Amino acid sequence: MKLSVQSNSKAPKTCDFHVLLVCQNKNLTLKETPYEKETKTIIDTVIEKKIFTAKKGETKTLFGKQSVILVGLGEKEKLTPDTFRQAIGTVSRLLESNKSTNASITMDSDVEVTPRDVQAMAEGFEMGHYSFTEHLTKKKTKEPITNLIFCGLKIDKQDQEAALNKGLAIGKSVNIARDLANAPANYLTPTDFVSKAKKHFEKSDVEIEIIDHKQAEKAGMGGLLGVSKGSIEKPYLLVLKYLPNKDEKPICLVGKGVTFDSGGISIKPSSKMSEMKADMSGAAAVFGAMSAVNTIGYKKNIIGIMPLTENMPANNALKPGDVITISNGKTVEILNTDAEGRLILADAISHAVTLEAKEIVDLATLTGACLVALGTVASGLFSNSDSLIKTFEKGCKNTGEELWHLPLYEQYKDLLKSDIADISNCYEGRFAGASTAAIFLQEFVAKTPWVHLDIAPTMSNGKSSGADVKGMSGSGVRTLIEYLDN
Ligand code: BES
Ligand code: MG
Ligand code: ZN
């Protein structure tokens, strides 16, 4: 697949489909279209009869001498990069189902685009026609869309091409994260995850360090080892290092990698337990982001840290009431073995602190409570740094990944008091579950500026729409890249 640009808006004759993006307007008429006269007449009729009104998300496919897809963007004043991302996401699926191999994309004269919008369109294009077919014996035959030509955008050609390439890299990385999260837990154990990383980053500028259970023991990673005890699968701390600068402290991206969370001895109810194959979505996002970091070629030192384990019940599993010691020396009383994510993150974050991280961002499908609080619309944003909160909140406008800032009141720490250890791993009451989990993590960041994203709410898409595809979402990749850009 190739994205290219053409300076004039005249639709190339070689294209089998033409996409026109249109803003909603009370008296919608198209001043000019880049198409042949009879095609314009058909489009004018469809608009005149209000068959197409350019509402956000609306599409109309017209077949004629020239086949056209009209795409509504909604009101001009409300355009964001995400409007374009979602629109092109839908377009990519429509082109695919119409077996297009070569399509043009043109904006109505009313529509203004920025390079960030162009980047978002490439992201949406890659994301929109994603599917997870790994385990289907009869795979749907897919005609790949070979060529997509952006016509007549009023942006310097080189800037357009750079934005498209960056968007493609990010879209691909989102799909990498989706592939990992969609993978069944019997196909993606911690060992499989590590193998995939080895293969993926083999010929890249990313160096791989694999801390296995023996090294984890030496380093005293009682959180990671404790959680993994009940599983036959060995745990790993996977570290991906992208270090273009000698003497610069790294930014550390930490992702929860529980390849299956049964809850352990505090076992979960069976309904929807299958979704817990995606309890490694944080690690998947970090893997995806590191892949984009390598392709885009950042000039910063960036390290991805992924604690990988299963959380299973067994005779030798961690038990409620047990006490474990995290690698930074803190002791934790386990009240509920299903609050396992924070235990492995405690070791991973402590590792980031020993690497002298300049900033730490962790992503984790950490709490059902966050999902209860926010629904599936936004991830929870927690931080000890006001300026990082601003950076991430600002980023949402570009990424379309909503984040909602939730509190880290000191009082929550009282809820984690243990009689026999430094801290307990959870608050057993019903309230503020997302914040008490975040407060637990804060115990391990020392003074490092830190952001915690609870991505449990946005882990999956219930249906396909725009750039979103039903299944695991690849949540967090775009947010991480946007953060690195700033
Ligand atoms: N992986 C779950 C959180 C989760 C729930 C993610 C739903 C995605 C969808 C996590 O390990 C967990 O089990 N958390 C517990 C914490 C509780 C025991 C304090 C929860 O949220 O119930
Ligand atoms: Mg759990
Ligand atoms: Zn979990």
C-alpha cells in the first residue's frame, strides 16, 4: 500500500474510486468538484435532495462512470485531527469492501487541513481496515488497496509526505498492539511475547534486554515473581532500549503485561473472563510505541519496560494474606490476588527508577473501577506533575484518545494501610478503586515525574466505527507518540 500526494485537485483518471470529504453546512452546495461534469450533476442532486447532508460520520457511495464516496465531516468549526482520522478509517473499510485498489481523496473547497490532520488521516487509513484473521482457517480474501492519492491539499508536498509517513508508522504500530492484545493467551504467553519482541526488533535501533525469572530473583522482584508463581509460564521483564544519545536520562514507558488474568486464588467470575487475554494491553501499547519510535527515528532516549506474566490459581500460587517484597525493598500484604497488575508494575516502575528515568509513563488495564467511572469513552489519567497533566490533556485533541484526569488525594493512602506490611495491595471497599490503585503505584516512582494511564476502559471496541475496529483497540499507542512529540 502506498500513500502519495498530487498538488492539483483534479481526480486522476487511473483511480477506480474517488473520495470527497465535505463539511456540513446549512445551504450545502459544492462550488466545484474535481470530477467530470456528469459526476458533479449526480453529487449535486444527492445534496439538493438532502440524501447526503455531510453530517459527521455520514457516507454515501455513488456508482457511475466515476465511482464516488461522499464523506461527511460535520461542522467546519468542530474539525479536529480525529474527525479526519475517523473519516478515513471508515473510507478504508468502504474502499476495501468495494474492492478498490486505487483511490483519490479530495477535500471540498470549504475544508481546511493541517499537517497534523494529514498525519491523522494516514493513521485512520491503517487502523480502519485492520482485521485479526490469524486463527481463521478460511481467511476472507482481501484485495489490498494499493494506492491512495491525496489531491489538492494546500500544504507543502514534502510536509504532506512526511505527515503521511509518520501517520502510517503510527497506524501500523496501533495494529501491532491490536494483534498482540487480540492474540489468545495460549498463543501469547510471556515467552511468546518476548520471542515476538526479539523478532520484531532484530534489525532495528532498539536493543533488547530480557530479564528472566532467575535474574528477577537476584534483583528481588517479588511482585513479578509472586504473581507468576501460580502459573507454569515463566515471567519476564522485557526491556526495549532506544538510546540515540549518550548522556541523556531516558523517558521510560512501562506497560502492564498480564498475558492472562484469571484473578489467581481470588478468582474472577467466569463471565467475560476471556477478555483477560488482553490484560497485557499496556505492554502491547509500549511494544507498538517502541516500534513507531524506531521507524520515526526520535532523537530522545526512550526505554520500554514490560513486566510479563500470567496470573493463575494453583497450589503454589500467591495467596491472600501473603506478604511479598518489591525490588525497591517495600513489603506488600496481598489482600486480593486479582489486584496483580500493580504488583508487577511496582517492580517495573522501580526498575525505571534505577535506570534514572527522566519521566515515567505507565499504561495498564488496571481496574474495573476506572471502567465503572468513565465508561468506555476515556482512559483514566493520574499524575504527580501538573505540567505532564497539561501535556497529556492537550494531546487528546490530536490523538482522539480521550483521557480524564482523576485524583491522587493523599487520603487514599490511608485506605492501603496494612497491619503487618508497609502497604497492602488493595482497598477492599467499593470506592475510588482506580485512585487507590494509582496511589499504590505512586509509592514506587520516588520523585520522578510520572503519569499513570488506566486503559481498562478503552481496552476494546464493541463495534467497528471510523478508525476503531471491533476487538482489542490498541489503546495508548497514539497517546504515547503524541507525548513523545511534545
Ligand atoms: N485486569 C483487571 C482489571 C480489568 C477489569 C481490566 C476489567 C479490564 C477490564 C485487574 O487486574 C483487576 O482484576 N483489578 C481488580 C482490582 C480489585 C481486586 C482491587 C478489579 O478491578 O476488580
Ligand atoms: Mg486482576
Ligand atoms: Zn489484571
